[in-house]
Amino acid sequence: MASTQKSLADVTAERIIKYIIDNKLKEGGQLPNETALSSLMGVGRSTLREAIRSLASRNILTVQQGSGIYVSHNTGVADDPLGFTFIENKEKLVADLMEFRMMIEPRSAALAASKATPEQAQELLLLAADVENCYEKGVSHSEADALFHAKIAEISENVILPQLEPLIMHAIDMFIDITHSSLKEETIKTHKAIVNAIQKNDPIAAQDAMTLHLIYNRDRLRNTLAQK
Amino acid sequence: MASTQKSLADVTAERIIKYIIDNKLKEGGQLPNETALSSLMGVGRSTLREAIRSLASRNILTVQQGSGIYVSHNTGVADDPLGFTFIENKEKLVADLMEFRMMIEPRSAALAASKATPEQAQELLLLAADVENCYEKGVSHSEADALFHAKIAEISENVILPQLEPLIMHAIDMFIDITHSSLKEETIKTHKAIVNAIQKNDPIAAQDAMTLHLIYNRDRLRNTLAQK
């Protein structure tokens, strides 16, 4: 544990977590207001606020001023869940993230291909088109790109993979930052090959296409780092 | 971001993070005491305490009563970084964690084999022996087992993999819980094969041995879940 002694606010935070689970509240689900929650937990207003702030900093709750207290998107997954902020060597971090994606994403694409419904494949196709639009308009594609990869994780039906979204996002942002890269033709092409394989429910082709996609990107990263 | 409005405590927490990075403080490094830190950050004692509590809940700082404020082990990686607490179906979670380990660990073992010094291989050998001792004594091997796998992640030199330690720990705990498993001969044997390959700096053999190890375990999990 992080601290040797638990404050009343910590205990209250744990009880709020239990409340969320027991009441099967999901992302976007609303909790009772401060007054009700404070009497429900049997603690004063300031203790409750401290507990809520702690849960907000762990991305468990989102407080919307004047509206209410909600369960956060990607509940319990912080912006920086693996502490990348504290890894000093950013070039090593971006290279190691690429290796990490190489471990995860080809097999994730294969799983997605084995599960995808026609509707899901269509959604993925639209996300690939969004990335291409960014390319044509000359605007940053980092968010669209991250959403494309997050959708594959979602289609895979594995419950861990979508939780890695902030890591993949981080990896894409750092990659763009370091390679100063506008999007390349290869990205568009290999994205299309991935969509195509998932649409056809062909896991091997999906795994190959994702591997190729990452190899292209890793190669560019390697060249960039070698020139420094 | 988790909250729409940043409190003074949040801003102070971010400045403490910046302080840790700028001063290159590592795990176990000590920060100035409360009085000094409070004047350094230009905030009152109660705001500072709130900031410190928030950093402790994110496993960035560890407060030891009477001793001081330290940078936490696995800085910034919470006990439950990916929010597994909020995943309801625990049987699906344990099966998906096994798939996740299958993505990560064979390649992680290969990396470790390509980098391991004789000293590191020796350390790993001792950790495998610890697991075997637990088996012979009939006590829980979950912690020793997690340390064995964490050591491989460390030897790999990839900066992401050691940060996954709480996930692997979680996976091993849940696996033992669900299969009610005492350790099996296969675990001992395949651990030995992994050590052996890493000792010989043979990445392919290490990858094969880790894959075999995980397949054995996944098979047992599959059988257990099928009987339910």
C-alpha cells in the first residue's frame, strides 16, 4: 500500500468504490449528490469531498460542477496508469512502447478478426477513413489514430486490452512527437489491410497486417533515432 | 481529465511531480519535510497535506510517519492501475489476463535471454528455487511466483514491462484463487526450462519455454472453468 496509515477519507473512498460495484454503476452512471452521499457514508462534508477528490484523481469519479458526480470513462484507469511521467529517457520509452505494441496488437487484431460483426467492421472502416481525412486535411491524426486502435481492442472482447488505451495513446503521441511525422501512405495502406482482414474475419491476415503496420512505424522510429 | 476544475491541491501535486523529475529523485528518494516543502511550494500546511495524500493514493509518494516523505516503489503505478476492481466478471477477467500474459511474456522472456548477464541468470535461478521451496513446504507460492516473472521483466531492459508487475501479480493471485491450485510439477519444470534458456542467452528457447509454461497454466484454467 502507498501509505502506512489510512485516513477517514481513504476509508470513505473505499466505501464509495464498494457502493459503485454493489449498485452495478457503469461508466457515466450518476451517484447520489453530495448531501445524500455524505449521509449515506456517515461522514462530514469535508471528509466526503476529500474522498471524492482522491477518486477523481484516480479517474474513478468525474465531478461536473452544478450537475453531479459520475462514474468516469475507463473507470479506474488513470491518465498515466504506468507512471511514464517518471521514466526519464523518452527515446528509450518510445522505442520500448513500440516493442510493447508489437507484443500486444498483432494478436489483438487476430482476436478482433475472429469476433467482429459486420457492424463493428463498418465502424472500424469509418475510423480508418477519419485517419485518412486528417492526412488529406493536413491536421494531426493522433487522436483519430488512437481511436482506430482502441476500436480493435474493443472488438477483441478481451477485457484488458481496452484498458490499455491511454498507453497506446501515449505511444502514438510520443511517436509523432519524435519522428515529427505527418502521416505516411504506408499507414493509410496498412490500416486498410487491417480493416479488410477484420471485415473478412480472417485472424491470420489481421495479425500479419497489424505486424506489417507496426514494423513500418518501428522502422521509421529506428531511422529517426539513428539520425540523432 | 478526471475533474473539470483544478484545486490548489491538484496544482500543488503537479508541482511536486515536477520537483521529483527536475531533481531526478528515484524510488526511495527522500523529499524535503512538510515544513520545507510547504514553503517551497508556497502553500499552507493543509493544502500540502491534501496534495501529498493524492500523490500517495497514486503511488507516487509514500509517507512514513515520523520518518519522512519518499518516492514510491514503481513510481506512479497504482495497486490496480487498469481498474480491474471494476470488471465484474472475474472468470472472464482471469481468462483474459492469461491471454494478455500470453501476448507479453514469451517475447519478454526472449528479450531477457538476449540481455541476461550471468549474475542476473543466477538471481533468476534463486527465485525459481524460492518457488520450488514454497511447493515443498506447502505454503502459498503466489508472491515468489510473481517475483520470478517480475525479474524476467526487469532483465528484459524494456522500461514498460516491469511496470506491469501489479497486473501479473493480480493474474497469478486470481489464477490460484480460481483453480484452487497448489503448485504442479509442470510449473517447476517449465520455470527451470525458462531459467536454463535465459542462462544460455538463447531467446528462441526462452520464448518456447515461457509459451509452454503459460499453455500448461491456461489449460488448467480452461479445465477448471469448464467444470463450473
